[in-house]
Amino acid sequence: EDCADFTLSSCPAHGVCAACATDKSLLKLISCDTGYKLSGGVCRAFSCSALGYVASVPYGQICTAVTVDALDCYQACRNVDCAGYTLDCNSLPENALAVEKCPECAGDNANCGENLCKISQCAEGYKIAENGTTCLALDDTCPDGYFKECESGTQGEPVLTEAGNKCYQCKPKVLNCPTGQLNLDTYWCDGALRCLLPQVN
């Protein structure tokens, strides 16, 4: 048998070869594995699906990109993890200045919906709620024992509310007792804020 057509010493990747009857070391490419086609003397993949991959990322999933014979395919797809990102990226909630997109949706290997955002910045005087979907007004309540104003004057250092306003500890009120009575807070240092009618002999 003439081996003129058997010009290969090894079979190309994904190829199916035949050996020359008179010289088994000489091979000829006769076909390709499933999912490949013969082109220019080599076997090239003709579709992602034929190779067990997908040609595009399914909706709501993120995949790993793989290139086979100039084919851009995807594999190892899974659902995107965007817990907490439930807002429409194209609209801002009230008092919100900016939103951020779910990180897993930022790359080209993901196919996410437009509702995968959360608030990243609120207007002045507001803060982001724990669920990331609304802006809440900053709390302007003073801690226990502190007040915005003190009729009797302030003592110690002020503390700030979440909204940035000062709260003070108030000095005890000076009790003016009626004539003939004693103020225990001044007469006895550890007395309560009350008046005592002195004993009359």
C-alpha cells in the first residue's frame, strides 16, 4: 500500500487517525472527536455546547470563562451571591445619593438583573439602613441623663447625638426653701434635694 497520504508521525489533539498498513509509524487524520471538526488539517471545536460548555452566561448566574480553539465559552456556572442587593440600580430611593452594584455582577462573566444594587451613600443627615434599601434620619435623641438645654446650667463635657447636636448634663437645681426651712443639699452635703422643717423646742 502506498503511504504517500500518511504524513503524520503523531495524531493531532482531538483527532482520529489511521495508520498506513505497510508502516504503522505513519498516520493520516481521517476525522475528529465529537464536538470538533476538521479544518486546515487540525481538529477545531465547532460549538461550546458540543464540548459540554455554554456559549453565554445564563441569567442570574456567574461562570468561569474558557477559550477553546478561538471559541469563548463558559463553564462551572452557579447562581450569583447577591444577598442584600435588592434595589433597582437605575433608581435612587428617597434621600439616597448613590447605589453600588453587587460585586459578583460587576464582571463580564456574570449575567445579573438590574435590581442587584444597594445604597452606598445617603444625603446629609441620613444614614444607610442595615438592609441597605433605605436612608434613615440620624437619631437626635440625647442619652439618658443628658439634655439639649439646662435651666440650671451645665456640667462636664457634652456628648453628641447621632445627628451631631450637643447634649449636656444639667447641674442640680438650687432649691430655695421657705423661710424657717433648711435645704438639705446645702445644709448637709449628702442630703436629698428636699426641705426640712427644723425642730422647734
